[in-house]
Amino acid sequence: MSASSNDTPVWFITGCSTGFGRELAMAVIDRGWRAVVAARNPESVADLVARAPDRAIPVQLDVTRADEIKSSVERAYAAFGHIDVLVNNAGFGYLSAVEEGEEDEVRAMFEANFFGAAAMIRAVLPRMRERRSGHIVNITSVGGLVGNPGSGYYAATKFALEGLGEALARETEELGIKVTAVEPGPFRTDWAGRSLRQTRQPIEAYAQTSGSRRAAIAERSGKQPGDPARAAQVIIEAVTAAEPPGHLVLGRPGLELVRGKLARLTAEIDAWEARGAWTDNPA
């Protein structure tokens, strides 16, 4: 590692083989910063590391494996001394109606999308806390704020990560550690392509709800409006901002979905406010 890179930020990014992780790693490296480029198969990120071998290291990381989390974080510390930004990006999608959900698929997705991210957070927090500095970025989804037919279990993993991140932000705000949830809408990543899993046992009764949405997602794969390279630039802007956002919704379709959800939620709260307040103990 060259001496000139000693003071540059260190980003640890999971799931760098494709999509947001790959674009973000590329953007970080191209800015002259240091990067821990994590993937289940390190060979898939060799080209990224080759852009700056003195500032980027590849690590083998399946976030569902505790031993690989431990070894990859230790390697990051050995190479760079600390981690400034953790980006929890690794994960995958699974589409099914709630009734169609298969236990093994649902549990596997929770292990990667939620429990893996939580384990990564616990692995880096001690040293961030000691340094009183750090930023944790959780790539959730618009599906972490809005539930849609056919992706209820995926939404559940992302809703869970949203809740964890909000609590974490309150726990660490006085310790100098920031937390941001990034909520992309439809982007041209591999999420809806080869990475996507779907129910093996579709039920005809859900053909017009879950089924039609599964078909629409498959048809739009590769044609989504969101550009992961642009997303990477905005994520970097958010992390480096004087006041980083707690939530960062990406893409116009995502913004529209979230604003619609907030409007409906506000209307329901207002409509039932009097009855909700009445339930307090009159004493």
C-alpha cells in the first residue's frame, strides 16, 4: 500500500460481483479511496481490484458464514487499519405470494438479507465505536418501505433491516457513527435476472396479483429506468455530506411509491386518530 493512500477513506462493500456493489466499488476505487471488495467468488471482482491493487483488496465473503465474516473483516483491518464505511449490499430476491412461500427459500433469504447484514454490523461496530467514527450503509429497497404483491417475504427482510438500522442510528448517533438506509426502486441490476428466485409452487388464485407482478418484473429485467452507476455516485454524495440522510430513496418510480405510501399512511392515521387516542387509560 502506498504511503499516499494512508489517509484515504476505507470502504468495505459486500456483494461486489454485480449491480450496486460492483458500481459502488468501482466509484470508490476511481476516486482514489481504499476498498475492501467482497464477493462469494473473489475471482469475479479481480478486474475491480486490478484498477488499483495498492488500494483495493478482494475478500471471499458469504455473509451467511460467520467464519468468512470474521476472516474478511480481520483482513481489512490488517491491510488498512480501520473501516470507515460498511456497505451491506449482499443479498437476493425471492418472489411468491405469502401462501406460496417455501420455508427453505424464505429462511435462506432472511439469512442473507437480514441476518448476514446484522452480523456484518456487529463485526465492525467495536472498532468504529472505539474510533468514534464510521458510517454504515444498508442497501434495503423501496420494498423495505412498501409491501407489494408477490414480494412479501423479500419486503419482510428489508423492512427488518430498515427497523434495525433506525434503532442503530439512535444508539450510535452520540458515538460518531452514522447509519443510512438506501432504498432503490427498479434498477438495471441482476436482482431481477439470474439472482432472482421464485416460488416452485404457484397457486392459480394469485395469478392476477402475485403471478402478474412476477411476470412483469421478469419482463422488465434489463429495461428498468434506474442506472446503478448513477446510484453509486449519489450514495457517495450522501455518505460524504455534512448531514448524511437516514433514508435515501433512489429512482423516480421508487420516489413515487414511497410518497404514495406515506400519503395513504397519513390519511389512515388521521381518519382513525380519535379512536386510536381514545384507547388511552382515562386516568
